[in-house]
Amino acid sequence: MIDLTLCSCEKSLLEMVETFAARNKENMIYQTSLMSALLSGVYEGETTMADLLKRGDFGLGTFNELDGEMIAFNSQVYQLRSDGSARAASPQQKTPFAVMTWFKPQYRLRIDSLTSRQELHQIIDQKIPSDNLFCALRIDGHFRHAHTRTVPRQTPPYRAMTDVLDDQPVFRFNSRAGVLVGFRTPQHMQGINVAGYHEHFITDDRQGGGHLLDYQLEQGVLTFGEIHKLMIDLPADSAFLNADLHPDNLDAAIRAVEN
């Protein structure tokens, strides 16, 4: 019989690599699993919040059983729940899909007038014009409105994410200060991640938020920067190995669940 387990020396090497990456805080996106797997109903993973914080201090994703949205910044992770509320996530909670980075913005812009989501995206696109690069962005400010949704917790047997959307609650946070965390992903990465802009929001009191559908910023600070590296950890469980990761309607399905 062939023993495929890691020997102690290999484990030590992996630990050394992780420690080196954390200490140097390389400008790289770390991702666990694929968006296409989440779309297909792979809602359970083994990566914990504590694991994610070894890979970055900033990011977004979801929780096992699709139990709310995840937002992370300043090395703090929050769970945005299906009732519109938010709470600090525990280090032991797990995720089936998440994206993290060490946030190192290259640009900072003060916004002092009412600005739409599309206008903010145009500002970023003008500074980072190539769609072939990743971008991480953050907004700290006062929002005229933030329109969000959060998918409710699922139970086995899991339905595909497109079917789950029929039950999604939506919320409107009006005239609220808060933090937006987001990524712009190249179009050629659709299915691996979410192509285009993917953004989550949490209120200033850390009591509410969700996946952003639309927003208007009244005033605040936009910070963002480009990222050139991507690292992906693929699951090895049967749910992932048996999932259809490239259905015919992949692009349309992802756009439907995100927008």
C-alpha cells in the first residue's frame, strides 16, 4: 500500500512557508475553493477563520452551510447574517469559499459628494485600467443607502445556489456609516472567482450588513490597489470532487446570484 500522507518534514516545510508568507505579508490573494463549487452546492469546507487570518487581514466569503456572508478587515472577521444583523465570527467557524489578502492600497481618494457605485468603480478602472489584474478596495464612509442581501443557512441535501436565491432576504441600510470591502476580479477568472466587482458591507456599529447589490456614498475615503498573485486551495472532499464546476450556464448563473 502506498502511504500518501505528509511526513513530518513535509509538514514542517508547509508550516515554514505559511509563517514566511504571514511575516512578509506578500501582496497576494489567497482563495479557498472555487465560486463554481459554491454555485453547485458545495457548502462545507475545512478552512477556519483562524486559518484565513494567517493568509490575510482583509477579505470576504461565506460560512459553512452558506450561513451568511463573511467580511474581514483590520484582522477582524464578521458574520453578516440572514436577518440583516452582524456579529464577530469565532476563530473555529469554517468556510466553503473565501478570498483574503494583506491589504496594501496604492491609491487613496477622499469623496466629498454623492457618488454612485458605478462612478466609484469608474474611478478604480481609470487608475487600474487592465482587466487582467486583481484589485482590492475598501471604502470607509457615510452611505446614503446600502442595498444588501444575505442567503439564509442551508441544510442537506444542499440545493444549487441559484435555487437558494428564491429565499434570500434583502435589506436597505439608509443614511448609515460603515465599511465596504471588495475585490475586482478579471473576466477570465469567472467561475474561479466572481468576475467584476464583489463587495460586502458592515455598519459602523458592526451590527448589520450583507452582500452589496447597490449603494451610494455621500462622503468617505476610497482606498484600493492592484494585486498580481493568486493562490488557491482546492478541497479534496467528495462533494467538491463530484461537483459540476463548468455548467453551460456558468456565467449567467454567477451574475444572477451576485447581482
